[in-house]
Amino acid sequence: MEAKNELRSILQAIKSLKEEFKTEYIINFVMGVDSADIENFCHTDLEEFGCCSEMEEEVVETIIQQALIDGFIEKDVERFGVVELTKKGKAFIKSPKSFKIEIEDDEDPDVATEESASGGAGVADPQLFSILKDLRKKMAKQLDLPPYVIFQESSLQDMATFYPINETELQNISGVGLSKAKKYGKPFLEVISEYVHDNEIDRPEDIRIRTVPNKSKLKVSIVQMIDRKVSLEDIANTYNLDFPELLSELEAIVYSGTKININYFISDVMEEEAIDEIFDYFKHSETDDIETAMSELGDYEEEEIRLIRVKFISEMAN
């Protein structure tokens, strides 16, 4: 189907959101889902809110996935997979051209069965995505860790899009840094390489998820200040960040595989009993989703839960 106008609306939405959010948030925003996060950011007031509300969610996911493959958008590794416009995407907003996507026939029972089995709606290669999820589950059981500690689902989705077959390419996947690639990457790379060979996959070798140098410098500076046990509030002030923004930077650091020790700060602002309870929750939870944690844990602030999640991922995954 021709999706020129729809793509332009989605790209414009990403621009209006100041290129600060990940895929799931963007989908909810353009679909007009009035979630707690969207309401908290007052994004329901933006003109683009609900611009794709009459479309099926699967179609919106497909447009975003194809836009990623075609280079209209990219995921920022250093910001935990935040979606940003490329130069090509910005040019498309000003002068849109034909943009076609393939959509499956809802009446085709084989397609419905395949999608249901894969659980990977919107993923470029649902079959590979399913294989990678099974591998992650198996490794998590062997290591006695929640699956998300090994690789986040968004990382598996990117693997099923870009088919990384060596450690360097794996490090370009959102949420995967050098340490995590070395610690967990080998079996995933072997599976992907075998899958590419057996299915004669023509890999999109010209596509790379690019990092931004100045953000890499920020990451290094934050880690160095934490090593010196500088208060997180002082770090935030130094780089003109509010505390939730600093937490996002810390999450990007630990999820990509870098180990940091923020116990010196946590012990000053939280009771030991609270620290242990939240840490234990993540150890036994199947998801690292903050809203789910807030719902199940009860009387804790979001920032407290995010702090302990950073501690947990750093200590258990890295």
C-alpha cells in the first residue's frame, strides 16, 4: 500500500516529540493512546497526537520498521534506543515521495498463525525473532537470570532486522555495548549466522545504527564522575540535566553492558529495606517495565525504582 502521507505524519510526530522517545511511545502517541506517560508529558495537546488513530497498529509498526530500514529514522544506541530523524527523514517531511509497504491479508489463516506463533508483530524477521527469544529464555534459565537481563526485547528486534554476524556489528544494536556483546553475544551471533546462511538472507550491510560522538563523551564523563563518587544530583546539574534525564543516561550505560556502582548515592537517599525489596522484585520479575514495577511494588517513587533497576542491571548483567 502507498503510505507516503502516513509516513510523513509519523516523522512529523517524532519531530514534535523532539526526538526524545522510543518506538513504543511513538506508536502510542500517533495511535492516540492516552497513556500515563503521554499525559504526564502533556503530549495530548500536540497537533500530531492521534494522527494515525484510524490505522491498524500493525500497519503503524510496519511503517516505522520500514522507515528504519530505509534510513528515514535511526535508533540512538547511547540513548537506550530513542528514535531520531535522519537527514533523509527531515527532507521527506518537507518533500514527501512515494513510500510503499507490504501488509499481510487478514483473511490469510497461515499468516495469522505465523504471527501468533512468533509474537513479533512489527519485527522485520518474525521467525528469527522467535528463535532469538527462545535462545534468550534458555540462557536465562541456565544463568538463573530474568531474560531481559541478557538482552532487552528491543535489542532482539534489532537483531532480527539487521542480522549482525560479528561482535562489531552486534555492538551497533541498540542496548548492546562492548561488554554485553562479549559476555552474551557469541551464541546469538552463531544462531544468526546459521540462520542467514540457511535462508540465504541478503543482509542490509549498508545499514548501521549510528552513535553520536558527543553523547559517547557524555557517557564516559558520567562514568568517571560516578567512579569518583560524585553525587548524582551534582552530575545532573553539571550537564544541565533534570534527574529523570540523568537516570535515562544511566539506564543506557548499564543496559549496553557497562558496570557502574551507584551504591554510595542510593544508600544516602533510600532505606536498606526498600533497596532490598525493589532489588529482589527485579530478580524474580519477568519484565523490567517501570509501570509494572510501580503497580506491583506499591509505595515507591518512580525515581527510586529506576535507581534500583540501574543497580540491578549493573550488578546482575554486566
